[in-house]
Amino acid sequence: MTREDLGRRVVACKHWRWMEGMQVEPLRFRVVWLTEDMIGESDQTSYFWKNVPDIFPDLSDPATIGCLLALVREAWPAGEATTNVHANYSPERGHYRQWSCYYCTGGDWRQALADTEAEALVAALEAAP
């Protein structure tokens, strides 16, 4: 999963909100072509760069991960959510790390498992009612 895909998933969550200290992914740019009718100043076609409106959190930034954990804890207030990393092995993948995010539903404890801490936190936030 790309960082942009994960960013799209997290900002689509019901409990998502931007928090102070979160970092954003570097803005991507696209070319937008303007004709003479659109700019009214030239008889030639011109272009300019425009920021793409999609802005995603930088889920590789430690402060942003901490804020995401705080959002998971707000979404699942019955118990304090935590993350942990486990060393695993499978014949298909060999040795690898797997992250878990433990959270309490109020009736039982559950976990979201993923290859990265950010993915585990996003999965926990997506599961919140």
C-alpha cells in the first residue's frame, strides 16, 4: 500500500481530524492548461502549476504517528490503545515484523494487525464506530 493510499484511508475515517504538530506529505503538483479566454491577457496558450487539493498526513513522521495514536484512543475510550511490534516468520515472507494496535471496545480487547505501525493505527481508527 502506498503512503498516499494510506493517507486517503485515514482522512476518510469518521474520527479523523488534523491535530497541531501533524506533518503533511509534500504537495504534488499538476499542470493546468489555460486558454486565452480563461486568462484574457494573451493570444497564446499558457500554463501554470497548481497545487493538487488532496493533502495527506505524513505517516512516516513520529509526531504525526503520535497524534494518530491519540485519535485512536479518543475513538476507543474504553481502554488505552497501544501499539507493539512482533517478530514473525513464515515460509512465504521469511523473517518479518508485524505491528499490532490493541484497543478496547468496551466489551473486549481487539487488535489491528499490519506491516507498519501507521497501517495498524489506521485500521483501528477505521474500525471505530
